[in-house]
Amino acid sequence: MKKTRIYITQPIAQSAIDRLENRGDVEIKMNPDATKILPYETLLEEVKDCDILYCLLHDVVDRKIMEANPNLIAVASQSITPDRIDVKGASELKLPVTVIPAVVTDATADIAFGLLLNVARRISESDKFVRAGGYPGAQSALFLGGDVTGKTIGLVGGRGRIARSTGRRAQGFDMKVLYWGPNRMSPEDEAATGFEYRDFDVLLKESDFVSIHAAEKPETFHLISDREFKLMKSSAYIINSARGPIIDEKAMVRALQNKEIAGAGLDVYEKEPIIEKELFDMKNVVLAPHLGSAAKDVREAMAHRVVDNIEAFIDGKTPPTCANPEVL
């Protein structure tokens, strides 16, 4: 019996690989390098020799990739939203694209609040100093940072799961939680969360930390740009664990250079994996490589959701989470 050939673009949880290999009717080939995104041209070649493409959030799967293999059965993504997959093109080719359910809420909120603490209290900066042999003393003024407890956090896109989870963490630090979004919560939800609604500009003016949680849509592209940074406090920090294009990265560089804001904690970037080079030399900026879901148990759960979809294809069943079910 011919085996279903699966190509995986980066290492995933071994238990998910074992689950596929234990079927006996699957042949797996995997890119073993977790240090960088698989080059587009490499993906274009590898897709020609598989039946199912198992891709990660950062992989660009456009129509050219899909058309490179007319025998492709499915694109199985380890992403909640297929931002970098041409789902419309896939539908025109009658090619199903699967995604995974929202299992990254707490892990991403952890990263958001971790970035907040890190940039405000200058943890990464002082770590480098100590590793280089420095030790300024327990009450040195060298690494004075921003206060966190009792301050105000503003959640942009604050009705979503990750925003609410981040807000709960902030409340653990006795922070006042403001939120803005195109749709306001019900009075009951506001009372239950303890979040206070503010108009967008007011939120920017009042917040000590502005944390981005909006979805990536045409209307949120460069939602935060020069005008918005000028509204923020000069002592405020911007945190982004959502999607890079929501912030105008060049405008953020200008705001940091002009001391219009105090710092930034970033897990996502406008043109990943490219990052504005000026950010690398800024001590008041913490840079993470899109770590939102990078917790062992979470990533394992994500991989198994992809396997659920793949097994459904192999067994001739409907996959649990399909982005274009009309093609099935």
C-alpha cells in the first residue's frame, strides 16, 4: 500500500511524530533545523514530493507553492489563523487548508506580561551586564527601571481571549486595566473582568503600558504609528505579542529615538523575520522571536491538533478544523 507522504517544515513534538509513524501508512520527511524559517525556494522544492504539507505559522504558502504539486492532498497548518497561507487560492484549487483551535491563550499572555516585566525592569539588559563581569551592587542606580505594580495597562483589542488573560495577570500586580476595541463588552462582562473601556486616544494617553492584542486585518494595519506614539506618555512602554504589522515599525523606531516612549517589548515584527536594524542597538527594547506559543505542553497540544486533521484526511473523514470547508 502506498504511504501518505508528509513534509514537516520544522521540528515538532516527538509524540506527534510518533503518533503518525505508528500508523504504518505514513512516511515523514522533516526539516531538522529549528534555528531559522525554511527558505521559500526550499519549501517550493520539498512540497513537490509530499502528499500533505505540515507547515508552521511563519511559512509562506502561496498559490505558487500549492501549484508546484498538483497531487497535494492538503495543507495542514499549526496555526490558529492561516495568515501566511493563500486560503482563497487553495479553495480555487479545491485544496483543503486546516488550522488548529485556540490553545495558545495563556502561553501568549505569559509572553506579553513577561515582555512587560522584562523591558520595564531592564532584566535582559542587566543580565548582559552581569555576564560581562559587571556587578553594580544591590542599590545601584545603574539599572533603574519603570514601576509595574499599581500602574495602568491599556489593552488594544481588549475583548479577545489573550487580552483578557493578560489583563488578569496585570490585576495580579494591582494594575488598573483599560481596554479598547471596535466592539465594547457588555456591562456584565466589564463588571466581571474589572476592565474599564476607554476611547482609543484616551487609552493611549492614560496607559503606562500599551499592550497590543488586536487581530491582523486591513483596518488594523499600522494602527499604532507616529500620531499614536505622540499621544502616549514619555514614560510608557509598548508591548506587542499579537501581529507585527499592527505597529508601524519605522514609526516606533522614531518614537524610541525621540524619547516619545520609554521602551518596547516585542515578540512580533512587521516584516518577519526582518526587523528594523535600529532596534538591535536599543537597550530599552526587548526582542523575542515570536515565542507566544513556545511552551512545551502547548506546542505538543498544537502538534496533536494538526495530527488530528492529518489522520482525518488519511482516513477519508472530515478534519476537525478546516479553514475552507467548502472544498471538502
